[in-house]
Amino acid sequence: MKLSRERVLNLSHLILHYMDGEDALEYFDEPQEIRQTIVQIITGEMRADEMIDALVRRKIESQKRPIPEGSSEWDVLYRKYFEEEVGKHRKVMP
């Protein structure tokens, strides 16, 4: 799912607000710098998801017989292949 730029910015503000409320958390950079880093991380994760989605769809399309999108078999293969590709490509989140 692709998020709009506004939604990503809103999430970065929410995360920074949460970080400000945590007593056990200290940061030494300017809040604007941290928020920009959060935006970069979210954007990078969305790009990675799009790349993984394209890989998974190509894998399913390369099957010997056609598997219609939306079928239960397609859904099972998509989840399985997506998890495999996430394990190979994910940088920030496991």
C-alpha cells in the first residue's frame, strides 16, 4: 500500500511526538533532522515493498500454469513468496 507524502509526514510527526514523550529515550539531533530521517526510512520501506511486490508477481506469473490473481492459490503463493523475499531484502524491519 502506497502512502501519500502527507501521510508519511504525518506519521513522522506522530513518531517524533511519541519519542518526545518517552523518558527513557534521548536524542541529540535536532527534531527536524530526526523527522527527516524517519521520512527517509518510511519512504525506503515503501520502495522496498513495491520492489518485493513486483518480484513476487513475476514469480507467480512464471508458474507453469496460469494462476488467476485473487484466487486462494494465488493468495497463498503471494504470501509465501512475499515472506521469502522480505527475508532476503528487508533492511530495517525483520
